[in-house]
Amino acid sequence: MVLLCRRHHRAVHEEGFRVTLDGDGNARFLRPDGRLLVAAPPPPAWTGPALEPTNRRLAASGNAIDPRTAMPAWQGERLDLDWAVSVLWQPRRKRREE
């Protein structure tokens, strides 16, 4: 058994994604076209201040960010994750056969 969130459960049952097990019992996820969906690589190692590379690029481009840069309209309500994923993720269109 593999525990999936609602979104990914639907991807398996309704969008053609597949889950298989390798010889060691580890789950492998396949795209609808059969290609392996690889795990995300680990983030690069960084030992300096957390945002130093970003701060350096911002300074070089003349951008300044402070606590008042963006005043959010968020009032503390819960994130509607299903809505957020449905807006952000769009399935690929099938390519036309030539």
C-alpha cells in the first residue's frame, strides 16, 4: 500500500499515472506515457546565512525587500490545498501524432 494525498490519488485513478514496486518493495511512480517520475533532487548544500545568495542578487539588481514590501490580504484562514493544487497544476496536452 502507498499513502497518497487526495490529489495524487486522483492522478493515479483518473489521469493515467501509475505506481509500481521495485524488487526491494520501494514505490516507483510512472507518468501516463510510462516514463519514470524521478524523485526531486536534494537541495544544494549551503552553510552560509540562509538567504545570502538571494539577498546578494537582490542588492545587485537594485531591489530592496523589507517587512512592508508586500502587505498580505491573508486573514489567517486555512489554505484550500485542493483549490491551490488544481490552479497550479495543469496536465500536459497530448502531442499530435505526425
